[in-house]
Amino acid sequence: MKIIIAGSGAMGSRFGLMLHRSGNDVILVDGWKEHIDKINNDGLQANLNGEEVVEKIPAYHQDDLADVDFSADLVILFTKAMQLETMLKSLQPCLAEETKVLCLLNGIGHEDIIKNYVKFENIFIGNTMWTAGMDGPGRVTLFGSGSLDLQNLGAGKEEAAKEITKVLSEAELHANFSEDILASIYRKACVNGTMNGLCTMLNSNMTEFGGTTYADDIVEAIVTEFVTVAKAQNIELDQPAILAQIKKCYDPETIGLHHPSMYQDLIINNRLTEIDYINGAIVRKGKEFGISTPYCAFLTQLIHVKEEILGAK
Ligand code: NAD
């Protein structure tokens, strides 16, 4: 299959590398020139579960796509949320009538943007439990295993979704066809919408936060806002199950001692966060449905204040 990885940072590199290794015709597209140049000169370098590998995959800057003769069967979107719209504009020369576009970004409501650039029946959305880390231009660390769920948005496109699932699974990405992807996306967003923003603001890992007297009340208040907004869109979520899932993050024996990715983006790497597409998305959708979302609104504002104080880019 001819596949464009649109947004080839940590996660895009992982998917690009695994899909290329399984025999697909893959190109990497990204907006970070140094990264693209390094991949084209030295190959994509990865520490893949402790083994050093180099994969030669053609890489292009997103501003140079007009001259690229590559009509994709599938585009996998893996930008950060705030880079999505610019990437969609850049991709236009590579989108044919039948090109399918799969969005795997974290966060809520990306389809509202994608549908302005891609035919609705060609849009597929998913979420993934794979992880990846960027070490520097041209170099990533890919540890552990994962999986992903995906579904078609357009009516009658189940077979196309299953075909994408098959290609991803052949690359050992462990893809599953979901009957209810929006609920799955919301469930993951509840975890990100609590752990990410709170641990970033509080300068804590998840075990430290979860051990405080106030953790349960704050988490429940935020999750209630997510669940209420989801319900207004006919997305049913099991709130007790989500709260139990979040509590598992506090376990120091598993992931509790880690700082969530937003902490790493903002505090460690001084980068802007995806808060507007997690808690901020709940505020926007809450307004649409007349639902009050004070916890999500306050957390979104606090993170933006912190971005400004730190001069994040
Ligand atoms: P990333 O930050 O590694 O890459 C996103 C974009 O930022 C890429 O275009 C990349 O080239 C650019 N970038 C990265 N570092 C840069 C630097 N120092 N200077 C300039 N540009 C730089 O993002 P990601 O982790 O691949 O995440 C992509 C999407 O996947 C996000 O929505 C994220 O929430 C989601 N996600 C990430 C993980 C993970 O483990 N990383 C897991 C699940 C979902």
C-alpha cells in the first residue's frame, strides 16, 4: 500500500518504520526541516526495544509536496493537534479521490477540522496505546508493545476500515476494528484530561498526585464533565470504569512514577501542549450543548498561563 505518514515525529516514525519494514511503500512527511534532512542523509535511526536499527525511508518537508509524485492510498495523521490544519493544507497535492485518511492523534473532535479538507467518507479515526519518544532530529526510541482501534466515519465504509486494520496488523501494529471508536477516544481523553494537565500544573508524577487527599474529588469532577459532554453527543461512557482506569495510573509498580507526556512537552521540552484539544475541546463542546465545564475551563487556562510564563513554543 502507498502510505504517507503525515507528521513524522515520535509516533509517526514508529508507524512509518513498522509499515515500511512490512513491505509498504511509505513516505514520511513533516514540518521539521532538520529532522527530514537527517532522515534523508542517514536514514531513520531508532532504538527498537534495545536494538539499534536504521531504516531508509524517503522523507519530505510538508511545504515541498507539490513537486512529489506520490498519490497515496492511505494517509496516517500523526501531527500534534495544533499542527493538524497546516498539515492538511500541505497534503492536498497528495490526496486522490480514493485516498483514505486515518487520524490517530490524541484528543477530541479532530474530524471537525479534517472534514474541511478530506471527503467525509474517506475519514477514519482511531486511537492507539503504542508509545514512542523523540531523541532528536532523525532519531527515536521505540520501546514496548501496543495496539490501536480504528473505525470509519462515513456510512458503509466498514470494509475499507477493515482493510486498513489488516495492513496495520500485518506490520505488527496490532490494529482492531472498533464498533464504537468515539467512546474509545473519549475514554482515553478522560485519562489524558486528568493526568496530563494536573501533573503538569502540580509538577508531580501520577503516584504523587494520586496519593493526595484531593485527587479523587478533582478527577471525578473533570471526568463528570467529559461524560456529560459525551452523553450530549449520544456517546455513552461508563464513569466508574473510567475512574478505576485512571486510578491504575497511580500505581508506582506500573506507570505511576512517570510524568505524563504533557509534562514532558511543556516542562522538559518547553513546547506548547495539546490542552485545547483535550480539556479545551470539552469546554467548546460544552458551550455548544449548554453544559457547564468549569474544571476543564480552569485547567485549560492554567496550562496556557504556564505556557506563557515558560515562553513555550
Ligand atoms: P512529536 O512531538 O514527537 O511530533 C509531532 C511533530 O512535532 C512532528 O512534526 C515532529 O517532527 C515535531 N517535533 C518534535 N520535536 C520537535 C523539535 N524538537 N523541534 C521541532 N519540531 C519537533 O509528537 P508525537 O509524540 O509523535 O505525537 C503525535 C500525536 O500522537 C499527538 O496527538 C500525541 O498526543 C499522540 N500520541 C503520542 C504518543 C507518544 O507516546 N508519543 C502516544 C499516543 C498518542
